[in-house]
Amino acid sequence: MKNDSLQFEDKSNELTVKLRANPFNKNTYIGSITRQTVNLNTLARRIKENDTGLSDYTIFNVAGQLKKESLKALQRGQAVNILDLGTLYMIPDGTFSVSSPNDALSRKLTLRFSPSEDALNAVSDVKINFVAVSDSSPQINSVEPIPRGESDEFIAGKMIHISGDKLKIAGKGSGIFLCRVDAEGTPIAGSEVQVEEGLIIRNKTKELDFFIPAGIEAGDYQIKLITRYLSATKERKSIISTMSDTIHITA
């Protein structure tokens, strides 16, 4: 294993949680931690502080051998317990059709890590110091029937105007969907009606105009926007989405 030097820098223990919009529930965020990765140089320095009799060569040689043998075990199809911190194991990548289970024979493998109880206990008392909200999802400010200002009734076959930000619909998997909701305002699974591209009249960053599909059933709906639009020349690697408040559509 390469050892350029034993120079190190112990960074602050302050942790920052980044929150981003949950595409499946507009009232929640998904959190992640800003990583502060400790490398082998820093670990070696800390080991030497606890045992001054160990040389740099011994520490790096043992670490290199552990890595080498762990990789060999993975190549043999074995799971590896990493210093009792957890188990590195492999699974087939993706999902498989019920009608073609033998597809698993040709599927590539990927790795997962299952932390040990000791590792989980080590982080149980770690304190979070900062919270940063990074909400890149589309923002809906208002939903109105067209002609605007004449009526507050949404009618099948008529137009809707949405104002907000980051609304432009573009990219694979993008679209405008009308989702039926139950009495509690919860979207009903499988009830989405996609607005066909030809029914979208205005598609801009801050404004959307589109026709409600003429054959849609009357009821309570939420408008779901899904997009990958980032700029005129770029698409996002993953989709962003949002849901409107509930509107009532009449036939």
C-alpha cells in the first residue's frame, strides 16, 4: 500500500446534516451527512499515539495485507467481516422479472455493507451541529384555472395555470401528472393520469399552462410535476418532483 507520508489533519468534529426534498412526500425531507473522511495516514498516527513501539512500516504493511486478503475473499464469493466494524457482502445488482429468474445468472454483482453493533453504538451519541436545507425541487406558488380570475373551478378539458419556480418539464421520465387523492388528501396508488405532451401549452421555468385531460373522472386531485431540467443545455442526473395542494376537478 502506498505511503506518501504520515502528514495528517484532524478536522472539526462538527457535523452538518443536509436536507433535500423527499420526491415521494412533499411534507418531508431526506437527510444526509456531510462527510469528513479519515484516511489511513490519520489512523496510523492515532495508532502510534497509543502504541509508540509500532513503526510506520508495520502499520501500513499490516493494513495492506488486510486489504489484499479481503479482496481475495471477495473474489472467491465470500463475505468479509471488516475488523468487526461490519460485513462487506455482495448481492445481484437490480431486480428480476418473475418470468425470468435465471437472469440473475448473468447479472453483475454489487456490494453492500452491514454495520456491526459496535459500529452502530459508536455513532449513537454523535451530536449534529448544523442543518442545511438544499431544496432543488420545483416550487409551486399558485394553481389557477384559465381564464384566470374569472372562476375558481377546475373543469375537465379546460386549462390550468401554475406559477412558481423550477417548473419546466424536460428530460427522460419527466411529465405532469394528475393524482387522485382520498378523503385525507393522500394520493391513491395507481391513480395517476399523465397530461400528454400535446396538452402542455406553456412550459417555462416559472409558468406552466396545460389542458386537463377531457376524459378524466371528477374528483379531488393533486398535480405532480417531475422533471430533469437544469438549463437549456443540461439535464439533471436524477429527477426532481413536487406535488401541488389538492384541487377539485369537475367533469
